[in-house]
Amino acid sequence: MPTDFLGRVMVVFNRYGMSMLQGAGVSLKIALVGTLVGCLIGFAVGIVQTIPSEKGDNPLKKGALWIIRLILNAYVEFFRGTPMMAQAMFIYYGLMPLLGINSTITQAAYFILSINTGAYMAETVRGGILSIDPGQTEGAKSIGMTHVQTMIYVILPQALRNLMPQIGNNLIINIKDTCVLSIISVVELFYNVKSIVGATYAFFPAYSIAMVIYFILTFTCSRILRVIEDHMAGPDSYDLAMNDTLMGEGMTKYRPRPVETNADYRARQEQPETSEGGM
């Protein structure tokens, strides 16, 4: 093996590059699935946590809602307050055998990352929902919408744009945190790199390549998510709607206004006011 650093990096990558790339693909797939399912869990938990409790509600409804919120709060606090490595060991080597659940390592990795992400997303979603003006919820209820309908059709579409940076941040964190799942022998990038180091003892070159691959994955995902955020934010400038778009065939008693372009409107606004004569 060459003595210079770049030469050793090239030798390691030429021999084991395909194995590293395959591990990177597994890491990316687990992170994408875990983030998507975790977001769905977070949205569900966030909606339940924001269900209002009113004085006139049935006592059974209040009691059931209190119990559900207690369970969800315990779930959120437990998975936010313990490291994912310990969670992976506890679930795969302890809880699943105890409950008699037969699962592959990959399925266990999806499950562990999803519920971990869901706990963080639950608090993010709850904060995003509470950040929307309460008048939006009151207006939706005034026209007969239920809490779930209000969340789906009124609140969440507005909150989603504010939540996109945090969703992207969770995806990037999950790409890096998949290395934790090597503790249960998930064959992802970090696991493959450890195996390569054990065979070659090329610590510095192998982990340098791993860092570059992780950076490429996270940087690419962050750029794609930034484009999505900009698309959801809409254009920076807009044109005024100068025509009555509600004027239709059923309004024959009104005479349509003449079409006025934005250029004509601006020109008319810039003209100096003329004083009336004959006074």
C-alpha cells in the first residue's frame, strides 16, 4: 500500500468503493423511510395533542382524551430523552424477542428510526399548529368543521410551509444517525467502513472516504429541500389582479370593466393630480 495519504485513499476506494456506495444507499433509504413515517407519526400525535377540551364535553371523552395524551406524552418524552443507540438495543434485542416479534434487521431499523423521528416531529408539529392564528381555527369551527377537518384543510397546509426546514433538518440528522444502527448489525455505510478498517487497518483513509460520502448525501438533500422550500414560499414579487375574476355568465346585470394592465395602472398612479378649473 502507498505511503502517501491520497495514494492510500485511492487504493481503499478502488478495492472497497462499491461496498461503501452500497452501504450509503442503505443509509439513504433507511433515512428517507424513517423520516417519512416519522413525519406521519408526528403529525398524528401533534393533532391529537392539540384537540381542545371544553367544559361541556362528555366526561368519558375527557377521560379518554386525558389517557391518550398521557400515553403520547410518555412516548414523546421517552424517545426524546434516551439515545437512539440504547433504543435500538432495547427494541431489537429485548422488546421484540419478549413480544415474540420476528423481524429482519432492516425492518427493525425502519421501525426504530421512524418512532424516534416521530417523537421529535410531534413537538415540532404541535408548535407549528399553535403558531397559526387562533382565528383560523375559530373560523373553521364556525362553519361546522370538526377538529380533524380543521387540521387537515385549514391549519396543516399553513403550518407545513413553516415545518419544512425542520423536516429537512430531521432528514439530514437521520442520514448521519443511521450509523448508530450498526450496533444491531444493520449493513449501512458505517458498518461497511468498520469492516473495511478491520480488514485493512486503514483507519484514516477509510473514515475520510466515509465522511466525504456522508457530506455528499447531506449536502445534496439540503439543496433539494431548499428548492422545495422556495417553491412552497411562492414568487418574491407578484402582479395585482386588476380585473374582477368573479364576473361570470350568471352576472349579466353588471357591465364588465375594461381591461387595465398593471403598466397602465402604475402609469395612472404616477400622473400628478390636476386641479379642477372654474373655481
